[in-house]
Amino acid sequence: MVKCINRKTFNVKRIKSFLLLTSYFLLLNFVFAQDGGLPGAVLNYGMSPRSTAMGKAFTGLADDAEAVYFNPAGLAQLYSHNIKSSYLDLYGHQLGYFGYALPTRRFGTFGINIIHFRSKGIDSRDENMNPYETYYFAQSCILVSYAYLLSNALSMGTNLKFLTSKIAQYGSIGIGGDAGILLFPRNNYSFGISVQNILGPKLQYLEDGATEEFPPTFRFGGSVKLYQGRAVIVGDLVKNILEYSSVKPHLGFEFFPVYPILILRAGFDENTLNAGLGVRKFFGNMSTGIDYAIELHHKSNYLLPYRHKIGIFIEFGGFRTWVTANPKEFSPAPGRKENVAWLDLHYTTKREIERWQLLIKNQYGEVVRTYSGWDAPPLRLSWDGLDDVGRLVSDGRYYYEIIIIDKGKERITYSDYLVKIVTLGPKGEIEFVPQE
């Protein structure tokens, strides 16, 4: 907006500042549909397809790397390294996101989010409203977070945010922070509170220009997990300290029709209706997948076109458990080498293990064999193809669910395909008798 003219007068600077800030607020209002284009809208919008599809309600769930953005206290509940990245085309403008979370055994969980928003080709005018060359607006933010589990039902987290902003040839740098807590009195319920933009950031593009200060924003959220975690309902209430702004509701839903491979999501907020899905693939102690979300802008009576957001996620290492079987197909018949499946148990926990349980299920989800014990589980078990009563199970594919509870009452669980049983008859010989 403002290559303008080469005058150095006081009035021209005032006009430049006015035009810069006016176009900036108009841009944010158009893109984010916030209250008049509030400063910091890009830091209160939602980054990944997962949170977007769930109506941007994530404060009370916060169970992946995007917790840095919504509620840093949620990082404390992560068990594995988590990487997320996404991209969104906002009506010709670009919004990119990258997040990473690192859980440790003793020192809590660390996280980082990187956000970049860029808009180019914006029309500009001089003080006489004559058209000038187009300009661009760009804003980048780095959030560095830390979270710690204070007890079995409470975690706290905080982050620092470093913001750079540039409008045409004018730039500014600001520093702020967020803080949050997460309560999980039961495994199926959690509640979160976070305060965003504590003490800034504050941006000033001109020495004698106005200061742009991001208003502190309060987020209150909760989540409920149903059907052993296969369905999740989340809700947020968001309010900043500005008197003229209203309380903004957010509601979302997540469901695993094919656990844990396929995820369906839906949600809404005051501006958009949202939906999406995710696909996940496991590779032993690592998983990766793709998330997708679509936004329909009901606030504009759907005059604004719908938007697509796509992203990827990777989880690896950290504190996990899984089981592998060898061989992957066997016949529980006497006299055969393949009459037993050897089950190798893999696990890494934050604390010492208090108890464990391994369930073997048939294709209908019915438990046929149970292994359990106190302290750490053995590294290897064997399954002879019999159920808990001692009867031979039927042919088919079998799955497992392993549950490990440490001495801090934290629970690690995982389920997947285990082995296939094919019944074979006993070995025999066929005698050929020559005809006379």
C-alpha cells in the first residue's frame, strides 16, 4: 500500500500509517471474519484440518502438537513424538502451519508451532486516492511451548510467541505468550482453560504510528470420549477482553467408524460449518496419515466460496506399546511346527508399570483369550489357539488390544491385527496299491 511518493512530511506519514492499518484490518476482516478484523486473528483461528473440521474446538482436548496453539497444557498428555503440517488457500491468500511435540520421561513435554500467512497483490492508493503498485502483507509466528503433568488429573503449560509482520516496506516484531491448564478427572472427561496473548504481542510499523496490540483472549473448553474413545465430543467458548466482542461458541465431533484407521469429523462455529476426515496407517511403533477439512461460510449466507484444507501428521517413538506375532498365520494342530503363535510385546512408558492386560479378539470384537498381570509384562508370550476355557477357536482373523497402566495411573493402549488361524488336518501318507 505504500510505495506512495517520496515526501517526508508529517502529514504524509500519518496518511501512510492510516492506509496501512486500514488495509490490514480490512484484510483480516475479510479473511477471518472476526470482530472488525481484530489484531491477532491469525493466532486465534485454527491451523490443522483436524481442529478446523471440529469447529475449532480444541481447548479441552488438546491431544496433539496443535495443543501449542490452543492450550499448551495439553502437551503433557502426549506419549509419542508428533508432527503436523497443513496448508490452506484463503481466497487467494496462503496460510501454512507446522507443529512438533516432544514428550520426555522426566522433564515434561516440549513443543513448537510455526505459522506463516501471506497475502499479495493488494491494491494501494496514495493520499489523493490515486492507484499505486500492489503490495503484500505477511505475518509469521513461532510458538515455543512447555507443559508438565503436575498430578494424575492436572497439567499446566505455557508458551512464548515471536511474531514478525510486514506490510509493504514496513515491518514490526512483537513478543507475547499464552498459558493454560488441563483437568482430566476421569479418562473420558477433560476440561481446559487457556489465556492467549498475555502481555502482547504489540506491533508498531511507524515510529509515530499507532500501536497494534493483540487483545488477551480466554478459551474455555471440554471434551467427552464415548465408546472406549471411538467418539469424541468437544466444545469451546472464546472471549477476548474487548467489550464490544461477543462470546464465540465452537462445537465439534470426531468418530472412528473403522478404528483406528478412518476418522470422520464435523463441527461449527459462528462463521462456518465444517466437516472432514482422516486416514491413518500404522507401521509398528510409527503411524502416519492425511487429514482433510472443508469449511462452508454460513455467516455470509454461503456467498463466500467453500475452502479446502489438507494436512499430514506423523507419530513415532515416545511412549507406546504394540504387539507383533510370529508367524502371522498358524494352525493350532498337534505335531505341527506352526501350532503356536509367538507374541512379542513392545512397550516404553514414562513410569514403572503397575499392571497390564492383553486381549485377543475375533473378527466380531469378542474376547477369546486374556493375558494379564502385575508389574512389567513379559517380552514374549505364546498363544496356542485356545480360548480362556480351553476350546479351540474357529478359523479366521484375530486382533489384539494391549493395555498398560503405569504407577502414575496413566494408561497406554493400542489395538491392531494380530494373526490368522487356518485349521489343517494331521499329516498323513497315501498308500498306492498296484492293481493286478
